[in-house]
Amino acid sequence: MTEITISVGLNDAVTKQQKYDTKMYVDIMKFVCQSYHVAFSYIVSDGGYFHENGDYVQEKTLVLCLLDPEKGIVDAIAKDLCTFFHQESVLITESKVRAYFIKEN
């Protein structure tokens, strides 16, 4: 099984500041996932990174997790979130995982 994560920073690409409440970004992400009919989970994390010019930035990041999504959907979701959240780019990671469910008796 393949696990895909899409990490989207919440600071605006131009102002380098978060413009809206985190809940608004989460609601947009949920709507995007629903529109593409994908099951998902997410976390809100804090992190930091360096811009290409060397500037260091700390920000909140939404990390969206998808298990075995259909081909092509990942890039479409990432592009939508990049646009809606006004980002320079978003990070996509892909990993092979062993996933299974446990049920009560």
C-alpha cells in the first residue's frame, strides 16, 4: 500500500504571514478532499524551513495523509491547495507502508 502525504504551509507566499485562522485552512482542505472523493486524515504541525534566499521562516503546516489514492488525484489536490493557500509550492512524499485494520471479534 502507498501512503502519500501533502504538506502545505499556511504562511502566505508574499507576506510570509498566516492570513487566516487555521480552522479556515482545515475547512478548505476538507472540502478539496471531499470534492475529489478521497479518504484522508491530517495533522496540524509547527515547523520551520529556509527559503531559497536563505531567510528562515516558522509556520503552521497542514499535513494531509492519503492511502492508495488514484493516480493523478494527488497532484490535482496538491495544486489546488497550493493555489487556495497562496503557496510557492507544497511538499509531496510517497512511502510504501503495511496497513491493515483490526476489528473487534
